[in-house]
Amino acid sequence: MPTATKSYQEDLQLVRACMNGQEEVLRDLQGRLHKRLMGQLISRGGTETEAGDLLADLWAECAVGRPDKPPLFEKYHGKCGLYTWLVPVATHRLVDLKRRQKFQGDLPGSSEDPGAGPDFDRLPAREQRRDDDALKELMRRSLLPTDQ
């Protein structure tokens, strides 16, 4: 692990303590940085709910990680302040969320109000014509053996 500069040594020690399971240190970091990170995400276009959800996931992944990934704090080497390191991580997650939202569409719901617009699932099927019945019978006879 690269060495940290003296000014960021405290952040690096706190991160290592979090990775060693000291929950009170993680709560202290959250208390120090959470509001500032929320402000950054909201100023970049996130709603308060989106920012809160993203940060909750971010804090969990920083200390614990996911089943398929190690904790994010393993990538922090103390070359900059922890807040400075977390801002782009959180911002990238917000951008990813907004990108996914852009491609999600709301499907029209079915409505009992007939004036609400067409609901194709409720349109009646076309009536079957007699010509279709005659064609089906003709095909059935042509495929069956003649000796029956």
C-alpha cells in the first residue's frame, strides 16, 4: 500500500479502523461527512431521497463490501482527504442512477375510466369469419389419411 502524506494519515487510520470492524469509527466518519456528501449529490441534481439512498449503500460498501467485491475502503490509500476521495465515488453512483432512470419508462396502467385512452389489452378480439372455419376444415381433411 502506498504511503500516505502526513496530512491525510488520520483519515487513513480511521479507514483502517473501519475495515477492522470498529463500528463507532464508521459512525464518526458518517457523522462528519454525511451532510457534506448529501449537499454535493443534491447540488449535482440528485433528490434528497436519491442522495440518502446512494450514501446508505456507499457507506455499507465502504466498510463491508458486497459478496462479489471487497470493501471500497481498500482502495483508499491516503493520497488525498477521505472526503475528497468519496465525492467522485458518490457522484459517479449518482450519474449511473440518473443514466438508468433515463432509460426506464413508466408503462401505462390500466384504468377503469374509458376516457383515459386506449388500453389494448381490453380491446375485443376480431370476430372469427366463416371463411376461416372453412379453411381450417379443408386443411384438416387434406392432412388426414384418406382411408378413414
